[in-house]
Amino acid sequence: MKENGMNIMRIRPKQGHVDTETADTLVLLHCEGEGLSAEDAAVLDRSLEGALRDLLHSKEFEGKANEVVLFHTHGKIPAKRLILVGLGKRDNAGLDQFRQAMGHAVKRVRGAKSRAFVVAFPSLTPRDASPLDVAQAMAEGAILGSYQFTAYRSDAPANNELTAMTVLISHNSDLGQISEGIRRGVATAEATVFVRDLSNHPSNVMTPTRIAHEAKTVAKETHIRLKILEQKDMERLGMGALLGVAKGSHEPPKFIILEYHGAKRKDERPVVLVGKTITFDTGGISLKPSENMEHMKADMTGGAEVLATIRAAARLKLPLNLISILPVAENMPGGRAMRPGDVVKTLSGKTVEVQNTDAEGRLILSDGLAYASRFKPAALIDIATLTGACVVALGQFAIGMFGTDTKLKDAIRQSGLRAGERVWEMPLWEEYFEQLRSDVADMRNIGGRGGGMITAALFLSKFVGDYPWVHLDIASTDWSERERAYIPKGPTGIGTRLLIQFLIDRSLVH
């Protein structure tokens, strides 16, 4: 299975036993301090004549979180080699520990020159989780941990992609749940891989026109319809904020609307997602410093994520209605570029004094959110690499969340915990709007240094109407400076699985 250049490994469940399964590599997940109490470990140890017991006694392998050891079986079992991966202490082993363990496992499998492997499904099920959840987490960790982006590497190693993973189940009674978990995990991981690829492509490739092309490909999925507004359409509608941002670029802006209809009732109110899609952000006339400006090719991550999410919803056949909206532009300086002090009229009719052209994300989102209200959404969510202040406030492990609806915020919080893409709520207090007051327009687009993430979110809140709304600032999580278990260095795609998990959870209770 190929996703935008990368082969996605096939994952399938199979009933069988670890001591009789023929495999190039067998992976076993093990908890710290468990000894050989786990059924699979005990069975293997007997076949390996006590070698695992010796390994544990020598403390070469203790089962600590993300600890990895490769063990050659020397023909004592049909599997050629055994990889042991630690889950940490049983009481601390949540779903993300399974993702991380599989992320480390696939790297070790690849390092052993294997292209396919078998993993024994563990007997451990975390609190408040099911075998379905564990299978989903394992599939996600394996696919995301094996991610590589080599589209522009002439020296990329050939034939080093993992092709297949078999999940070995000892009890047939779990087969249905585990199969569904794998199906969900593959869909969510495919979506994240798609986002990473779009965000990794350089901006001379991933232009607004290319984003529109990707949307057309996504629209080939079942039950998805596509509409693309061109510059003349935006002018007719009065999208002055989006058009203002795009003025300095030779690349024409796009406004993309994808609709997925999966609900039994056609008139069921949709969930609407809006993603910031700036294909490159120089800052415009308020030019950014040159250091790390190359990261701004990923300033379209929010848009990529809502694009990937609607594709995943269609592939999973979720029983709900979903709309993804992508306001797409490039933010460049130039003779026609928007200037500090300019006033733009948004689609909503509100006017904005542009005091900083590098606060462009909130401008394009203002038109995106106003357009979204036309669909009378049951839930409205925007996701954006919006503010550097988010990075300062939250570092790299939490998504900033704001919102107007307690029930919607709680649902996203719970889905984030399940997906391992956690959110942290920040205040959305009206007092902060004093910082956005303008002498010449309804508001200005910046509110000064203090509370920058909050004033940005408060700005957006003025364009959502009375619909339940949540804003997710992913500027803190969209780019990683180092490789982690299943997170690559560079664009991470974090936020994608959160959105998809939210839709899965919502479809189960509606």
C-alpha cells in the first residue's frame, strides 16, 4: 500500500502460538519486573532452554520502557531472531507505551535487515482500554515509527521499507476486536503519514495549486465532494483577509471545501474542521528572521491535517457528516503585499487593522471560520500552527486548546488522551480583548507580547458565531527537533490522530 511515495506496511491478525510461528523476526512486548509470568514469555523460555530467564537475571533486559534487546534463537524456535521490547511497569503501561514500544521495535527490526515481522499480542490491557484500543495503538506505533521521507534523497537506501507485520493472537475470541483495532490504527497512521509527507515537501513543490491537486485526489474517496473557490470567487464573496495575505505572492490563493456525508440522515448537522494552510510563511512585510525560516514550509500543517482527517473518515466509513475547509495562501513580501497599517474587511463584515503581517494565520482563519458557519455546524474545530507564544507556554508535548463549549472541549481532551496527542486548555477571557482594540477598525490582528496565544484565539472567537467551537494551536507540536519513538525529526503530523479519534469517539455515541 503506497501513501504519497511511502509504502505503508500491511498489518494483519493471525491466530497462532509464539513457539511454532515461522518468522524472520518475532517481537515480544514485556513489562518491567514481570519475570516470566507472561504466558508467551514462559512458553518461549522453555523452547529456548532458559535463555530468556538468564537474560532477565543478568539484567541485560529488564523490561523498562522502550528498552530493546535482539536475541538470536539459533534454530530452537521457528523464528530466526527475537526482539524484546520493554513496556515499563505494568501499572504505568498506557496506550502510548504500546505505541512507543512498537515505534522502537520497528526501528530495531529494520536495523536487523528484516522486511517483515511477527509481534505477539500482549495479554496486558491498560485500565479503561480494550484489546481493540491496544491493537490500534500497536498499529499506529509500528507505521509511524517506520516513517521515512526520502523523496529528494538520491542516496536513499533501497529496499529498506518494512512490508508486513503480523499480529499473533493466541485466543480466537479476541480476533474481531483486534482486527477492528488494526483497521482503525492503519487509517489513523496513514493519515498522519500523509500529513508528514505534505509538510515535508518544500514550498516550491507544495504550493496552493498543489494543495488543491491533493484535495482533488482525496475527493475520489467514497462520499466526498469537493468545491474549490478561486481568487475571483473570493473577491465576489468578500474574503478580504485571505486575499490580503495572498497579495504579496505570485501564487494564487485557494479556498477548498470538502464534504463527507456518512450519516444516516442527510440533514444531520456536520462537524466542520478548518485548517490553517499557509504553504510558506516569510512573515510578509513584517519579515521573519532567517534562522529556521525553512520550517515555515510546514505552516500548512493544520490544513494538511483536516484534509487527511476527512480522507480517514471516508475510509473508516464513519457514520457522521464532516466538512473540511482549507483557506490556502502563501505569505510573501513584494510590491503588492499587505502592509502594516492596512485595513482588511473580512467575510463576516468585520474589519481588521493589520499591525503585523506575520500574524497572517488568524486572518485567513477568520474568513475560513466565517464561511464554516454557513453549514450550521454541530461542532466547529480549527487547527493551526498559529503562535510562537504557544511554544513558549507549552513546549513540545501539549497542544494548546481554547473553546466556547465545555462538552466539546471535554470530548477533545478525552480523545487526545486516548490518541496520545494531549491538549491543555488555556483561558479565553474577554478581558484580553482590550489588547486587540484598534483606533481605526473593529479590531487589530495582534495584541502585544503578553498572552499572545490567548489574544490570537480570542481574535478567532469573533468569527465563529454561536456554534460550539474549539481552537487547537499546534505550533508547539508540529515540528520536532529530534527523533522520538514514533515521532520523526521534522514535521510530526501531531493533531491528525487526535481529530480522527475525536470523530471515531463521536460516531460511537451518536
